[in-house]
Amino acid sequence: MTSGSPNLLDAVAGLWPDELAAARSAVAGGKVVTAQWWRERCPQTYERYLREIAEHYDHVRAPALRLPLNIYSALLRTRRFWTVSTVRASQRAG
């Protein structure tokens, strides 16, 4: 969300305006918005996000494509996933 790029979590939060407002306020205030934060403060968004990810995973059959999804799933459980931007510096600047 901080990069201004659309993502699934932001889109799902849009289904519940109060949760979207809470998330955007937290991010704007510099809070570290982790999986635990989402689970506690935006439970509808978090549960729907996990369901969407699981549904996508179920459609992927090729082992070579499942590997990155397995890694992504493991990373979701780490604080680093939620605190380190994946946006390249050149994209943030412009």
C-alpha cells in the first residue's frame, strides 16, 4: 500500500470500508502492519485474503509454479514480509 501500487490485500480491504480506513490510517501513521495486525484489527479482510490466496493456489498444478507460492506462503508468516518494501527504489522515486 505504501508504494501506491494496487495489491490483493488492499483490494480485499476495500470490501469493508472501516477496515480499509483502519489499514490506511495505520500505514500513514508509520505503523508496522503485520499479519498479526491484520488478523486482530481487520479480521474480515485477513480471512478473505487468505481464502483468495488458497483458492489461487488450488488452481496451480505445475510443481515449478507451486514452489514460488509455497515460498510466498512461508514468507507471509514472517515480520520481514510485512516490513520490507518489494518496490524497486527507481519505482518509489518516480
